[in-house]
Amino acid sequence: MEFIYLTEEIKQQIDRYVEKFPLKDQAIIQSLHLIYSKYRDIEDVHMKELSEYLQVPLNVIEGIVSFYDMFRVKRGARHHIRVCKNLPCHIMGCKNLLKMFEKLTGEKANQYSKNGRFYIETVECIGSCSIAPAFMIDDDLYEGLNITEEKLNEILSKYT
Amino acid sequence: MRYYPNIPDLNVNSSINLLLRRAKENRTVEIEEYITTGGYSALKKALTKFTPEDIVVLVEESTLRGRGGAGFPTGRKWRFALSNPPPRYLICNADESEPGTFKDRIIIERDPHLLIEGMAIAGYALGAELGFIYIRGEYPAGAKILEDAIEDARKKGYLGKNILGTDFSFDILVYRGAGAYICGEETALIESLEGKRGHPRLRPPYPANYGLFGKPTVVNNVETLSNIPIIVTYESYYMNIGSSGYYGPKLFPISGKVNKPGVYEATMDITLRDLIDMAGGIRDGKKFKAVFAGALGVYSERDLDTPMDYSPKGFGGTGTTIVLAEDDCIIDSLIVIAEFFEHESCGKCTPCRVGTYEQLNILRKFQNGTATEEDIKLLEHLGRNIPVGSICGLGYSASNAIMDALKKFRDEFYEHINGNCPAGVCFKND
Ligand SMILES: Cc1cc2nc3c(=O)[nH]c(=O)nc-3n(C[C@H](O)[C@H](O)[C@H](O)COP(=O)(O)O)c2cc1C
Ligand code: SF4
Ligand code: FES
């Protein structure tokens, strides 16, 4: 089978996982992370290719994708904004931060991205409560206290 | 130059400089610096001066308790696993997803070799050849930092085959989770680590008997394992750190309405009041109202002089302390916590799955002005029954905050029934 989404680089990395972990199934979640970092979504086509490549039944992969929050949600965007909404961030004003994000990106929180650039998700504690309200864009973590629209725009402009 | 994703400077301070000795600045301590500042000397000492049994005895005598939440004595946990034949596995729980908890990441991101050294010594004591670090998916930088640090440790002979020329071999693999709080529960973690959905297992059997791949397994928190090099270094002097029975350094992640939120290292005899002082006192000169601490219990002004230890009236748990001021609403905060439990319940036990949903809906009635006294009774009913019908710690603790608040801030429930929010948070139209 030809793999379209599993690039050579991804396949090599998957091979390394299969080699280093005692059990092949241990490569599944790690491989999904590779796909997620590249495509910022896990879609049916990705799961089919992974199932084929790892020779693991598709339903097993679907079961995992539907369980873990980082994979489950369909986002439809190149970049993924995570705004924490748990208690420390809540009392430190994450609602305002969220409004700013919605205004600047034109997207609504937790809704499939309209223009394909940003998906905004409200998430549980991301372990950064001393810089509340905390947020992540893709793999980067930021501090949201006293942030201005101007500053936020500057940060967003790094993600094209 | 290694590239890691952006991490802002999380404020860190220590009065005793043990766990956070090298971790006060926002940078990763590389292996050379770790070694020149005394690193890996505890591993050397362990392998050359002590038998595995000696290490287990040292850990037992240290009174070290697990820093992952349950506070179980670490030595005893190791003993259980040792009573079963090898192969044995060691797992480091770096899932750190409890609201308000951000202490393990400081060790992982800033002083990863402290954890690696602790794991290597633990592996030696347990007769394990392979260890895993299960790190939450939302710590991508931490995962990379650990991978690199492990590779460096292998190159220097602190991990891998025949460590430091002895016949002890041990290696560590990093495994990323993917956004599920329940995977911090040790049996769910093991399921997830085996490449499955993270549903907790029915216990017994405990992981010490039947863990990863069905083999005896020890699951320990990052901070617990990072204490091991300190115990081996200090031996009986470790018992001079802190007060009787609860020896050793502890990390306290403090967030919310304090002037300097951050991770503070102290001994466990510190009181809540002193801890808040350490974090610069309450923000904007406001009055203290409450903390969410321990296993997300709620504490009021009357608990300010309670020590942050594992005694029955202490705070125990992870050291997590979320501080609320007079302008924060208890009901509003409970709703946030209830949403969290409703979202994170894995759904295996009906009382937990349905109960967390129901308690959230009832709480919301207090915020939208439709609650009656009957709802207080319903909350108490759920709080008594969800834990009974649950098989894991999530279900056991899902109502802690509500039950505590019903005792300590009962007035606020009645105020809300009457359409009044004392903190001025609810009943606003925006
Ligand atoms: C729902 C739930 C989540 C948990 N999350 C974590 C966690 O993120 N990190 C952790 O170390 N322990 C967590 N625990 C506790 C673990 O089950 C286990 O007790 C701990 O990892 C044991 O390590 P220790 O003895 O070193 O504390 C959690 C428990 C429950 C019930
Ligand atoms: S108590 Fe809740 S989280 Fe734990 S296993 Fe049961 S349903 Fe899942
Ligand atoms: S509550 Fe937002 S980072 Fe912890």
C-alpha cells in the first residue's frame, strides 16, 4: 500500500517506536502524536494508514482516538490554541482571554475552524497555573495575565 | 543547540534547596552541570556502597510518602513489588493533570537528571531493568527534554547496560499520554502505557502484583522518585529535614489570588498560612477566603494553621494549593471543579459517570437562581453515594470539594438560593 499521510520521516520514527517498546501496541499513541503534530487533526485516512502500517486493527486505533482528548476533537485548522479554563485560570480571568482570542481570530471556541488557521479549544488545567490564565499555541506555552490585544496579535502572527 | 517549545518563566523558590537546588532558573540543567554540582554521586554511592536491600531499608526509614496524591509509604510499596518474582517494572507517573498542580514539570524541564538518577537508583533497589516515564501529552517540551537527557545519561554510562561498570543494567523509555486526567490513576496509566484506552482496572490485584504486562510494577510520582537521590546522599540526616514521620522536602504549587504564585519547596511542617506568606500573601491586599487543596478539598480561614503534611488533619495530597480571595465565589468555583470531574470521568462506573453529571447540573441551579433547599440535600446524597459506587480515586474524590464547601461555606449556598452572591460573581448579565 502507498502511504500518503505517513511520510518517510513519520514512518522512520514509527519504526523506532516499534523497535524500542517491548509491545507493538505501545507505538500506537506515540505514532498518533506524530500525525497530530504534523496535521493538527486525526482523520479517518490517517487512522487507516496507521492501522495498515502497524498492522493493528482499525477499530483498535479508532477506540484510542475516541478516548483521548488530544486526538478526539476534529479541529480543521493548522494551529491549535488551548485556553485553560480550570479553577486557577478561571479566577485569574481566562474568560476575557478567550474573548480576545475569539475576536482576533474570528473563530468561536470549541467549534470547527472556519478559515483553517486557528482552532480555539477550552481545556482543563495545563499545569501552568502560576502564569494563569495560561494558554498554549501548538507546542508553545504562554502566560495570559495582563496580556493586551496588541501583544496577543504579535504572538498569533508567528503562527501562519 | 537543542530546540524546545516555549516555556514562560514559572516562578520557583525554596527555603531548603534540595529538590529545587538547580531548578530556580528557567533553563534546563545539562548533564555536565548536573555532574559538577554533585549529580549522579548518589547513584555511584548506591551501586558501590549499598545492596538493593540497603536502599529499600533506607527508603523505608526515611518515611518517604508518595507525592502523587495518595501519600502511600514508598518503602512499603517497593516491598510489595519485591515479594513478587522478576521481571519487575518501574513507572514514573508524570501525568500531572490535577487542577492547580504544576510541580513535577519544574523537575522535568529544569533538572531532568535528578529524576533520571532517582529512577536508576529505584530500578537498582527493585531489580528492574526497564522503567517508563509516562508524561502527559500537554508537556511536549518536557517529553523532549527527558528524551535528550536520557540519551545523555546513556552516553555517560548512567543508563543502559552495566551501569558504571557494575552488573546492573537499566534503561528508561519516555511515553506520552494524550489528554486524559484519568490516566494519572495508576492502573489506568498502565492500561494507557500498554497502548489501550485508559480505563482503571478493578483492584486487587494491585500493580505490585499484576502491573505492566501483568508483571510486578511500581508506579511512583516524579517528585517521589526525585527524593531518592537525596535520601541516598543524606542517609539518616534525611530525618533532620522536616518533622517526625513526614520527613523530606515537598513541593507546593500555589496558584490563584496570591502575589507570587509558583512552586515553593519547604518541609511539610509548614502551615497553610506560612505557605501563603511565602507566596507573597493575598493579591491586591484582599482578604483570604478559601483554598482548594489536598485531594481538591475546600478549606477555610479556620484551617490556616494546619500543617501541609500527611497527618489525618493535614492537607496531604500533591501539595496543590489554589487560593481564593474575598471576591471569588465558592459556588462558581465548585462549578468549575464539577465540570472538570464530569468531563474527566472515564464512564466505567455508572455512579461516577451519571453522578458527576448530576452534581454539575444541580450546582448550576445555584448560579442561575433556580436552586431550592432540596438541592442541598441532593448534593449531599450524591456526595455520599458517588464514592461508594466508584472503583477509582476520581470517583472517590469527585464530591470532596462540594461536601467540604457544604460544611464550611454552607451560608453561601443559602445566599445563592435567595439570589444573592456574596462575592458579586454570579447573577450578573454579561
Ligand atoms: C484520577 C487520578 C489521577 C491521578 N493523577 C496522578 C498524576 O497525575 N500524577 C501522579 O503522580 N499521581 C496521580 N494519581 C495517583 C496515582 O494513582 C498513584 O497513586 C501515584 O502515581 C503513586 O505514586 P506515589 O506513591 O509516588 O505518590 C492519580 C490518581 C487518581 C485517582
Ligand atoms: S470511578 Fe469514575 S473515573 Fe474511576 S473508573 Fe469509575 S467511572 Fe472511571
Ligand atoms: S488551571 Fe490553568 S493552567 Fe492550571
